[in-house]
Amino acid sequence: MLGSNKSWGQFSALNSYYQLGKSTYFKDVIYHEDSLIILGEVYDPNIKNIKNACLIRADTFGNIAKVKYFYIPQSDSPHLLSENTQLAQTSDGGFIFSGQIFFSPYSITLVKVNAQFEVEFFKELFPEGGTTFPQKVIETKDAYFIGLWLGYGIQDKDLQYCVVKTDLQGNKLWHKFYGTETEYDKLFNIKLFKEGEITLLGNMGLFTSITTIDTAGTIVKNLNMPADVEGNVFDIDTLANGDYMYICSKFIDPPNYITSLRVYRVDSSGNVIWKKVINDAVHNAYLYRMHRNANDTYTIIGKEEGKGRSLCITQDGEVLWQHIYKLPFSPMPIDYYSALLGMTALPGGNMIACGYFRDLTDLTDEEQGWLVKMDDNGCIDKNCKTLLEENHLVNIDERLINVYPNPNNGSFKMNIPEIVNPLLLVIYDVWGREVFKKDVFPGMNEININSVSNNGIVFFCLLNEHRELIKSGKLVMTR
């Protein structure tokens, strides 16, 4: 269902599993028992609420095996996720995340499932104070802590950090606010680095704030970085000596979405050791997630001018490589419909990032889930060049030939790149019998096989003028 370049092992793929023309976002991904567990927000016309949070199990080639929706029973309200929502694995092998009910904006949901995606509890909690934007859940030995920010609410505050503590059954124990009464405060991440201490990362007014609390919610330490780092700060890591590494986007021209991508290292008192400006004035650019590699470097992902972006940096601020990922069949006239939001490490050093992408060759389409599998140099192409201190645009050739939607009702589209000559499409049933044949040409081809296929699986092959196989795959037909 998701395309891959299996001859080399890296890939970039759009999720075409759902009805074309409706949006799908992949928010976060975890590698677990040789599978990918993806937290997403998906449109599906067969469920009551149309768009809901879901968990997806896929293999490391991106092939979907299972989808579990988390809708609100007896309600017409969608169950939604904040853009920076993250998925956490629990100590018993399950998974937990927090969302929000669209028609109940002052509440949050806490969803815990086991390894088979069976729901162990689905709680609706009320931290009070305004519209909620839950970010991440972390587990301690006897509790869950949910990090979120609230705004525009009944307490007539601007925005506020908030932490909700529950027991391991999801029952709320307390919630506490952090920040100021009048400043624009946004919490973007919550992490556990030391037993009994939780680090909160976000913005307080014009400053980046690193706040440490204990498990009772009492502030242990609070650092406010200088105004130079104003912007959205999404991820952080604590080094062994107590220093912090974090990523942020400085607002250069907010009305026009012009930002500056930056990586910082500060000491335990908040003094800047170094800062690295990755790109100083770009449109709609953010760095969302950082992962510490086995060699103590960091892989960082995000978005920039409508394309996925990645880079690798050392703890001393040396950029080892950076890449921009763009699917070349999209002209991208609107440049903020592509992003990488989450990532996970695979055994051996490969990484898989997830996010969303909009194919603007068909303006009726909306965002679809996007997976990118890269090696330890950020490459998805065996001919990839790793450049230092400058962007390298990676055109993703394995998705030039795009077949979607899949599954479909017998009608689907096949996008052939302009650089390819006309191809022969041949479709076979599960017994290997040829049931359909048609020439397809560069550009968008409309294919209809209603007359030759009922419910079930068929296989397609694309052959060049020498009858050499160019691409093959499986199509799922539904009625």
C-alpha cells in the first residue's frame, strides 16, 4: 500500500490507504518489535466522525497491517490531535497518547492501549482554563504526566503551561499551571531525564523556557533564555553534564511566516555555549524533533518551504549533513503543505520519519500521511550526496510513479513522470491470469477496472517499451 525502493532499502511514501481528497496526518512513530507504530489523524468515510485519531501498525517498508480508530462514542465530535502530539510507549509494552474532543475544547483525552491496540482506558479529563492543546504523555513508576498548553478560555488568560497528573489507570490526581498571567506562554514538550524530575519546554512571552518540576508539581528550576531565541521550541535533550541541546524557530517576519532555524546548546544555568543558525530567513520553517544517535550526534527533522527537512549535528555544533526532501511530481505552488513531525530509530542506524504531504498536481487532494526512511547520512537514494553547511535537495525518484488511492473501488489514478516514456500497464488476478492491459502516458492517467475486478486483490505491472519491469504492486479493490 505504501511504495518503497526495496532494491536499496530506503524509501519515501505517501499513505494512499484512505479516500483520496481528504486529509491524513502522521504525527509520531515508534519502532516496536520489528514494526512501526504510527500515531495519526485520519479521514475515513466509513466512521461516524469522519476524522479521528488512530494508531497504525506497519512494517519497516511502510506496508500497513492494522488501523485502530479512537472515536468519541455517541458523539458527532471528532477526536483530534495537536500538531506536536507525541506517542509514548508504556512500561508494560502498550502505548499512550493524549488528544482533544473538538466539540469539548476545554477537555483532553487520555488513551491507553496494549500492544494489540486493545483499549485499556479512554478518559476525558478537565484541566480547566481554556482550549487545550495536549502535547505528550510520560510515565513515571506510579503515574502519568500530560503536558499541554491552554488558551483563550474561561479564566481570561492568554496562554498557559499546564501539567496534568493521573494514576496508572488514567484517573486525574491534579493539574497545575506554570507561567505568567499575562504573557503568551506555550508548552511544546515534556520529558523525563532524571528520576523524580520532569522537564517542561516551551515559550514564556519572548523567551524560551526550560522548567524542571518534581513529581509533586513543585518547580525545581526555571530557566528563561534571552529574547534572541524567541520562537517555537519543540524538542530538547539533556546531556550528561547537565547542559541542554534544543531546537527552535526564531520569528524573523511573523506576518509573512519567515523564520530562522536554530540549534542551541546552553549550560545548566541557561548560558549559551553555542548556537547554530541552520537557515536564517526561510518561509514557514520549523524544526520539530531531535534524536540522539548512538555516536551522540543528533538527527533533526522538520519542514522548510513546503518540503521535509533533516540535518545531523554534533554536540559541538558541527553540521555533518542536511537534506531537503521533495516529491518531484508535485509543483508545490503553495509552499507549506509538507512536513516531517516525528521519527524513530531502527536497528542498524536507519531512521524512519513521519509527517504529511500534499500532492498539488490534483488540487482536490488534501494532506496524506508521509513516511521517509533514511540511512545514517540522511540519504534515501543510493546516489545521495552528503553536503556540509548547505542544503541538498533530494528528489525522491521512487515515488515518481504514483498509484492511488489504494484500496479503491475499481477506479484509481496513476501518475507517470514526464521523464518516462509511455508504459504498458498489465493487471493480474490472484491466480496470475492477465485481466487488464492498457498503455499509460506521462502525466495523470485515470484507470477503471470495474469490469474485470470485484472485491479482493489484484496485482499490477508497469513495463517499458522493451517489456522490462519498471514497477509492480498490489491493489485492493472494495465495493
